[in-house]
Amino acid sequence: MLRCCYLKNQIIKKMFKLERIHLLSRPDMLKPLRKFVRELAKKLNCCDESLECLVIAINEACMNVMQHAYNNRQDEEIIIEFWKDNEDLVIKIFDFAEEVEIEKIKSRDLEDIRPGGLGVHFINQSMDCVEYKHISNEKGNVLEMRKNLGESIDCPTNN
């Protein structure tokens, strides 16, 4: 599938859908997802420095959907789409929970030393672009993340 993005009536880039995955909102579904993301990123020549950050960011985003959007219900659906846009990998994560208040999605204060609560911070540090949206004309939310596969990053887990 091909989708063109337009800016001022000019085609600026072409996006190709690579994969679409449906999974239930169960934590045990994350291990095979991480394996799939690693394999896909390697096929797309993702640099080694960014590979694990990409995997962890997608894992964190799905875990946030499970915990926060679905309140740990394990029978809900998450859809993950992977798109190629020139050198970028675009990941879209769809949930069908009630719309979230996008302005309230944020990491906890980094000075607050305790386990958990840093998934949003990690995602924002690892990805080149992060955008939260509501699904048009339907119940649900979309997280769109973008990562240039050729650029290495200083992965937040290495700090």
C-alpha cells in the first residue's frame, strides 16, 4: 500500500506500509513483538546503536496502552503498523479505548527517583518524532512515532 503526504499541493514523500500487527493487550504478547521489531529493523538496516532503543520504545508504548488506556484488561486490541518513509521507520500504535487527554501524557519528574513512570520520557528521547492523536470518527487513540534508521542515537538506557 502506498500513501502520499502532501504539503502545499506538492508530493513531498511516499510512505509504504510494511506490516500491520494485531495483538491482545496482554504483557506476554510483548516478547514476540520485540523479536519481530528487532528482525524488521535489522532487515531495514537500522544502525546497531538505535536498534534496542527502537525495540524498547515500541515495547514501552504498548505497555502504556495496556496499563493506562485499557486499565490492564487483557482482552482488548492493539494494532501496530510499520511504514517506511525514505530513511524513516514510522510506527503507528492504535488502541480503541476512550480518548485520552493528550496534554496529560507526560513523564514523571526525573528528580522523583522511584521505579516506573519513565516510559514516555524514554519514548521521547529515543524517537525523532512522537505525536499523540485521536482516531477520527471512532473511539480510540493513535501514537505515531518516527525514527531515522540511519542515525545513531545515545540510547537513554545507556545513561
